[in-house]
Amino acid sequence: MTEVADWEGWFQRWEAQQGLYLPERESRFGVMIDILRAMVGAAPTVIDLGCGPGSLAQRVADRLPGAHVVALDADPLLLEVGRRAVGDRGGRIRWVDADLRDSELVKRIGLNGAADAAISTTALHWLSPDELFGLFVRLTHVLRPGGVFINGDHLTFDHDQSRIASAVNRIRESAADDPRGPGVETWTEWWASIEAEPALAELVAERRSRWGGHPVATDLQV
Ligand SMILES: C[S@@+](CC[C@H](N)C(=O)[O-])C[C@H]1O[C@@H](n2cnc3c(N)ncnc32)[C@H](O)[C@@H]1O
């Protein structure tokens, strides 16, 4: 019997797992889309950099029915979860398998200076400063003049921002609820479950072969 993956289930478990690390995740998406619309209008062409299974791409497509999104990632498994669970939203999400560090990235995206925006959540901290610099240079060839880049990644505070850092830490500590409800997995647990799923064995193998030289994230780095 051929095994069939529960794509929607894996996507929902991804959402719950990510919410564990980002309790304000939905608000973060919302603010980013507000800014996107205010700066480039309600029908933008957008690239979601390091889209994973397309959490942000999905929200952009649903909140802005005129938007077109290129959802780009280098992880074949997460892309497949996205393709199957989120789909193309009526031809408005195009899934692209590409590495943000690839010198051919501009060609892979294929928008030739016509994109209104590049957006990203919790992905770009995976790149080294040099790789990030390379990406920013490539984005200048992907975005149109006046296009915007909105990065919703984790930010840390510099050594001279200790007052802000301690205020933020106090807010975090008092933000009561532990988002870990019953059955909510950690990043490590989610990946362990994926690796144990027979229907995903080929994608797991493909993923392993690609990320061979890439550092493996711990729960603290997600
Ligand atoms: C924590 S996940 C975030 C995914 C999604 N943006 C979200 O908010 O749920 C980080 C993503 O960055 C992607 N990523 C990391 N390095 C990458 C690279 N060099 N090229 C493309 N994607 C990359 C990973 O594959 C993963 O999907």
C-alpha cells in the first residue's frame, strides 16, 4: 500500500511548533502585511524568502487577494508541505526551489527588477553576514525602483542597548501564557516526527543530501 502524508496536518503542526518560539507570530505577520500594503499597494508582487511551508506567503495571498507571491526556499520537504497544504491560491503563489546563497538567484526568481517587495520571517538569521550581503545585492536586481524589503526575523540587541533589552525581557517574562499547549511539539520533535513518517522518506533523504554541509538548528536557533 502506498503511504499518503497528511499534508494539512503537517502544516498545522508546523504552525503550532513555530508559535512556540514566536508567541506574537500572527501579529508579526499582520504588521508586515499592513506595512506591505501601505508601502506598495494591495496587489503587490512579493517574494517570501525562506518561506518554509509558506506560512507568510499564505497570509499575504489571503489578506491581499490581488497579490502574487513567489514562495522560495531550499528545503524540498518544507516546499512540498507548502505546495500540498497551502497550494497556489488560484495561481497566485508560485513555489520556487532555490538557495538564497545561489549566485543565480535572480534568474531563479525570474522577476527581473519587477518585484514590489521581498519579505521574510525568521529565516535570514541562517545566513552569515557575507551571505546576507550577497543576498541584499541580488535583491537590488529583483526589486523594482521603490520596492521594499521587510524582514520579520529575530533581532537581538547590541551591547549598548541594555536598557531596551532588559525592558523587552521583562515584557516577555510577564507575557503570561506558555504557548506550549497539549500536543505542541518543539522544532526538534517536529523534525523527528517528519523523519519517522514513511510517506516522507524520499523527501527526508533529499533534504539530508542537500543540507549535508548546513548547520543543523537547535531549538534555540529556529
Ligand atoms: C524557521 S524556518 C521559517 C520558515 C517560514 N518563513 C516561517 O515563518 O514559518 C527557516 C527557513 O529558512 C530556510 N532557509 C535557511 N537557509 C536557507 C537558504 N540558504 N536558502 C533558502 N532557504 C533557506 C529553511 O529551509 C527554513 O524553511
